[in-house]
Amino acid sequence: MLTALVLVFVAAYTAIALEHSIKVNKSASALIGAGVLWTIYALPAAGDHELLAQLGESLTTTAQVVFFLLGAMAIVEVIDAHGGFEVITSRIRTKSLAGLMWVTAITAFFLSSILDNLTTTIVMISLMRKMLAHRDDRLFFAGIIVIAANAGGAWTPIGDVTTTMLWIAGRITTLEIMKGLFVPSLVNMLVPLLAIAWALRGRRIEAPARHQGRGSLPETTAFERNAMFFCGLGILVLVPAFKAATHLPPYMGILFGLGLLWLLGDIIHRDKPEHLKEHLTLTRALSRIDTSSLTFFIGILLAVAALEHAGLLSSLAKWLDATIGRQDVIVVVIGLVSAIVDNVPLVAASIGMYSLTDHPVDSFLWEFLAYCAGTGGSILIIGSAAGVAAMGLEKISFFWYARRISGYALLGYFAGAICYVLTHHH
């Protein structure tokens, strides 16, 4: 059974990677892969209550991520419909692509530490659509946004789901993880940024036509743009605070905020004729969301969950421990593997493998694991939630990212890892 699971996952992963060559949508490959994997896993124990409980647990975890993504994407679409991102774009004065790259990456790095890498990627890529006319430029910027957002998310407990897992499990504390990983995470972003910015030197920004894609729709007022922008951004910023105060999962905060934004929009536009406000509503925003990327996310998370419950990921972690031995090398390898396989179950398996007795809170293992699992996903486009979101928003192909961005991400990953190892003793 285990061999069959591995073969099916590899086949599904290959089909996802070759999406443009075989002309089969990656969402179809992911969903079929998830269905076949769970079928193989379920056949020996058909109707078993434990198996059904595992599937229910995986569905709950997947649904939480998807609902959060749905809410965040809807909020961004509403801000965009109102022209809210002009609040930021009108304040960016640089005229060079390299200068814009620096501003974008640094903003994504710090925004990701406050929000999370997924939401930050959605917001920043939406901004770039307003500022860059050429698709090739937007793709490069999307790549650096993924790297910067994942790096920024790694050094705070709320910036990346894997760091949050380690925080909730009592393996790290807030101040220590921020002190320990800030510099390595910054190095992770700066090294590829320097290389890409050098490649873009001397080039000027070519902006798209004003309000491109909105056609002849009436322009919103300054009050409407500001109200929806600051309310939407405020909702995203306050989701971690909502989670900390209520101990409810983040998707509840984002859905609650989505309701508040919907209410605000209805109040602001209540006196407008229907044909003038229809394109500004949350109903229209929900219709513009890329549901294909959401279904892909569902498929890939459920597929990885099947491997996790079958014990394959735990076995992989134990094999690494027995074969390699060196703790720092093992964690680096786990980070590299997280570019291929979702980092959440890898971190979950690692938490189960190593005890607090051998590795106390805030020890080298836990901090380095937070860095490697959080930033290793940048190496491939499907290695992180931020990458998957970028893939859906800008229709980035697996191989384009592998050819043009992966080398920079790998360079930054190793630079940050070396920085951490050299400055921390274990």
C-alpha cells in the first residue's frame, strides 16, 4: 500500500508540474491525486471509524485554510474594485524597476510578519497589477514577493503556519523566535533581491492604463477608496489579534471581518442606483475569485494529508535522523523537502519526533526548523501557500518559476541558513 501511495503522489505531482505541457489543469491533477490516495489508504480498512476520523480531521484543517484564503481574496477584490490600492501606489515615487523591487520586497517582508505570508502575497501582487503593464515584470515581482513574504513570515509566531504550529506546541516563544530569526530571514530576502535588482538596473517602470480592466465603470470617491482600503487592511491586520483574544482559528476572524466589510460597503453605497454599485459589491468580488486555485489547494492539502496519516512523512523524518545524524543538516533537508511536500505535515512530524526533554523550548532545533520550513517553500512555486496563491493570481507556470526564480530562492535559503548556524550554537 505504501509503495502505491508514493507512486500515485509522484504521478500527481508530475502532472501538476507538467500542467502546460500536458494541457491538464493542475486542479484536476490535485483532486484526482487526493481521491486516489485516500481510496488506496481506505481500502484495507473500509468503514473504519479511525480512518473516517482522520479524513474528518484533514478536511477540517483544509477547510480552515481555504475559508481563510477565500475571505482574504474577497477582501482584496473589494479593495481593488474601489480603487483602494491607489492609496499606496500614489505614494510610491520611484520610477525605476529596481527601486520598486526594493520597496515591494521590504514592504512584503514586514507586512508578512504582521499579517501572514499568504495574505501579504495576495495584497502585494494585486498592487503590482496596478503598477506594472508588462506581464514578465509582474511575474518577476511575484517571485520576489513570494520569497520576501515567506522570509517575513518565518520570524514571527503569526507570520507562517509552521511557526504558529511550533509556537502553539510550546516549542518556541515570541521574543526569542523574533530575535533568533530576524537576521537570517532578512538575509534570506536580501540575497536574491540584490541579484534580481541588479538584473533590473536601468529599467523604468511602465504603468498600465489607468483603471485597466474596469472599463467605463464610474470612478469611486476618495472617501470610498480610503474607507474600503483602510477597513479592509485593518481587518487583515487584526485577524491575529482576534485569534489571540478569542483563541478561535484565523478563518473565523477573516469571515467575521468579511461580514463587517460587506456591511460597510452596503451602507456607503445604499443610496446609489443598482447599476452603479453592482460592480462594487462583495457579491461581485466573490464571483471574481479564482476558484480554480482554491480547488487546487484543497486537492494538494488532502493528498499530503493521506501521506501523513499513512505514516510516510513520519517514516521519512525518522529515516533522515538515522541516515544523516547531523541535526543542522537534517533540518536543512526538511526545508528543501518542504519545497516539494507541504511543510505543515513535515513540521508536525518533526514535533512528534523530537521531545522537549532532549530539545528544550527555543533550542537550536526548533528555531532552525521554523526558519527552514518557513523559507524552504520558496524554492518551488507549489512549496508554500504564498507560492500557490501567486501561481493562481498571475497564472505562473511551475517551470517558469523553476527556471527564473528557484535559483535565487535557493541562494537566499542557504545564505540565511548559514547565517543562523554561524550565529547560534547548539
